[in-house]
Amino acid sequence: MKSILTDALRYWEPRRIFYNAILAATVIGWVALTWPAFRIPHVLALLALLAVLTMLANLCYCAAYAVDIPMQYSNFQETWRRWRWLVWSCGTIFAVILANYWIADEVYPFLH
């Protein structure tokens, strides 16, 4: 168990930095492209929401462990280790799509 958990942590945690950077770039892109709507009074009101959404995004990232650890106990361990980058990629793309939807549907209309 210790070696599998260590392997999972060594794989997923360095990639969390890139996951968060990609999501941050998404938010920064929205702010840059729609700057007149994000005036100072609105930015202060949205910081708490942004903090909550950041925590939720990182909680969702932890779902990778629910898949990774059982797969490492299976007979497909070596195949899984070669292809788990695909799970990271799909999860990150899904998170970007979800972030864009949330900003476009929930946050941006709040600003007007």
C-alpha cells in the first residue's frame, strides 16, 4: 500500500500545479477579455466566490486518487501507469470547460 500511495502522490501532486495554472489562465483570460465588466467593486465581491471555486476545483482533482489507487492494485497496473496521463488531460479539459461555463453562466451575468 505504501509504495502505491507514494507512486500516486508522486504522479498526481506535481501535475496539480499545472492543473491550477491552466484554470488560473482561464480565469485571467476571461477577466482580460471582458475587462470593463470586472471593475474594482465587482472584483472585491467575487474574491470570496473565487476562493470557494478554487477549493472545489482542487477537491475535484482529488477524485483522480479514487481511480488511480484501485487501478494500481489491478492486473492492469503497468498499462495504467503508461496511460494515466490521459485521465489527467481529460480531467483538466473538463475542468476548463466547467470553469468557462460557470464564468459565462453564473459570474459574468452577475456583473451586469
